[in-house]
Amino acid sequence: MDHGYDYDLAVIGSGPGGQKAAIMAAKLGRRVCVIDRPQMVGGVCVNTGTIPSKTLREAVVYLTGMQLRDLYGASYRVKSDITIGDLLARLQHVVGRETEVVRSQLLRNHIELIGGTASFVDPHTLSIEGEGTAQHLTVTAAKIVIATGTTPARPPQIQFDGARILDSDQILTLEEVPDSLVVVGAGVIGVEYASIFAALGTRVTLVEKRPRMLEFCDPELIESLKFHLRDQSMSFRFGEEVSSVESSGRGTITTLASGKKIAAEVVMYSAGRQGATGRLRLDQAGLTADPRGRLVVDENYRTEVDHLYAVGDVIGFPALAATSMDQGRLAAAHAFDEPAHELRELQPIGIYTIPELSYCGRTEEELTAEAVPFEVGISRYRELARGQIVGDPYGMLKLIVHSETRHILGVHVFGTSATELVHIGQAIMGCGGTVDYLVDTVLNYPTLSEAYKVAALDVTNKMRAVDRLMNAMQQSESRPAPG
């Protein structure tokens, strides 16, 4: 490494991708700095994204008594009058603790955290402007990782006012729980917040221009989620585009292209995210972003300039904290010639709706399109003792198994602890295991993990029935004709 540079690696952004890139490089004995605004340590993930939204979700699940209503009645609540203050108290505690965890991790690994906003001077030099001060710093680095994340996309025809018309970051600034809410955009963020407010008793209308929500997920699980959300009085407007939103002191009117008008106290726009690259002066480094501010990378997360890498939401789908962490680790390993491996095909997707939804591996639609023979096994929480104990009658787990090799091709879970349970299937797939492992293994009772065994028995019984029938047909054909 050329020691003429100030650092071996400079990381722009302290979110999950930036953190793991910096720590990986530090573990390899490199001189590392991380650059971010002081108030954004931990990135969007800790401050306005993943951690706040998931903390808000947990507070809502607890305070509303959602999981106990099947046991104690639909009107049951832990707290009858839930305020924004109730929700924010837990949120602020968790965000504060997480920020300190990030700072501590960087400090323990001797990584310098530089406060400010970075921009390129040339491909190896960064100018850092202090927030609200005249402080100016220039640093050089042999390698640079861009992990700046994203900001909410804002359609130019919508007048965001921060009170009645909000983006997905501003929703956390509400002063009270609204009686009614329009959510525009049925991607992960939109559906998560829609389900959170529906659980609080808000009348939610979800508007999406595409024909369905969360199109990358298993349609059967999405139908289960929609059924549950309708029970929470949520309504859906698919195949609809928003023409305009008008706001007054009393509420909003959302006008759709079809002419329908929807009245609500608040509108939240969640119509995609924009790569936070506008202030980087990418042209000075020889880089260009796409129209959404995102950067294109190769399989090693390297940009068109060999020593510049990009990871996390700024490179697009799947734009999850978990995948960003692994991308950061892999980018730093490649930058410093350290062998590292990626299980890209087995990365789980977790969606923190109420209830949760998670999957790993292939979907039925994908396998059908590729003419891969498969069978499906289903387990429903209502048939599990643990499902009754935790009060979850609607959860389900689906196993997709290769009909010939018996390898597990996909696992899809909807319900309590879905984002935890999915890892069992992920581990078996990663080790090349078959459905027979789940049939033969013994699982603790009563647990939700039993869903795997029930689904495994279901799918093997289906395959056994097919085999029996095929054998019978072959035997019938092989018998000599009478007479």
C-alpha cells in the first residue's frame, strides 16, 4: 500500500455498509477513516430508517396488545390511549444506544470518525466541510468506499409541508397519531408504515400504481398479509396513480388519476428512494450516477474507477441493512486482496410489517418459469401449540422442495418471528441439506420452529403420494393384457 496517502481506506457514510467496510479494513491492519455528519452517526439506518421504524413497530405491537387479541378479544389493549410520546420514548432510547454502539465499535478498531460532509477533489482526495462551522479538512486515501445511502424521492408536483404531507423520513416527526392516513407507494417502507398505523387504529388507504404490493414476494403470503390488513380496516387502491395532493389546516385531499378523491388527516409519500450522491461531486472522481442518484458496481462492489467502491442502498436493490453489511465486508476484502465469499443467492429478505414477512431462496413463480420440478409444503401457526400460546392464528410457513433431489429451494414465512424463523431454512439450504433433515430432526416443543417439521411432513407426503400413484400406473401398464 502506498503510504503517501493519509489513509489506506476512507469510507463516506457510517451506516451498516460503511461500518462493516471500515471494520473489515481495520481488522486487516489498514489505516481507516469514516466520514459522516455528527448527527448522522450510524447513517440513515440508525437515525431515520431501519432502527427507528422497527423500534416504532415493536412499541406498537406491545402497546396495542395485537398478539393477545385472539386470546382476550378484539378490543383488548395494553394502553387504551397511545400517544406519539409513548412511541417516541422507546425510539429515542434505542437510537441513542445504537449510536453509541457504532461509535464504540469504530473506536475499538482504531478507526477515525471525521465529522462533516465529504466531496471529491480528485479520485484520491476528499474535501470535508464541517456542519455549521468554517472547519474545512482535506484527506487522501488509496481506496474509498461510498456508503452514503439514500433519501426519500420527492415527486416535484407534490408540495411537502412537513406537517400534513410527509415523506417516509418525516413520518417520525408527527405530533399525534392521525385518525386517517394515505400512504402512497406499496414498497417495503410504505407497507411497513401502513401496517404500523393500521395497528394503532388509523384508517389507512394504501395507493400503489402497480397491480400488487411487494411484487418480489410470494403471492400467497402477500394475500395472507392483505387479508390481515383488511381486518385492520386498511383499504387498497392498486393500479392507481396520484395526480395531486392538497393540504389545509384541517387535512388533505389526494386526487387519483382515475378522478377518485381521498380525504385524510395526513399523507405519507413512500415512492422510492434517491441515492444520496448529489453533494459528492462525483465528476471530480470520474464517476457518474444514474437518474436516481445510484452508482453501478461490479460483482466485487467496485465502480467504474478501480479503487472506488460503493455499497448499501446507494447501489440499489435489495437496499437492506443486512445485505449492506455484507457488501461492505466484501468490498473492503476485495480492495485489500483478502479472500472472502458471498452467499448471494441465499440472502434473506425481511419485511417488518405487522405481522412480519420473510423469505429466502426461490419463489414458485420463478421455478415454474424455469420449468424446475417442485412440491410445496405448508404449515399454519393455528395448528401449532406455540401459535395458540402466542395468539397468532394467521401465520404460515411454506417450504418449496425439488421433487427429484429433495433439496429445499425456498422458504417463505408470514407471521410472528418470521424474520427469525427464516434463518433455519437458510442454514439448511446453505449446507446443501434436503427436506429429509427436517423430517428426521427433533425440534423443541412447543415452538414456532415446529412449523418446519409440519411443512416438511406435508411436502414429503405429497411427493410420496405421487410416487405411489406413478408406481401403480407403471405396474398396471406392465401387466399382460387378459386373454
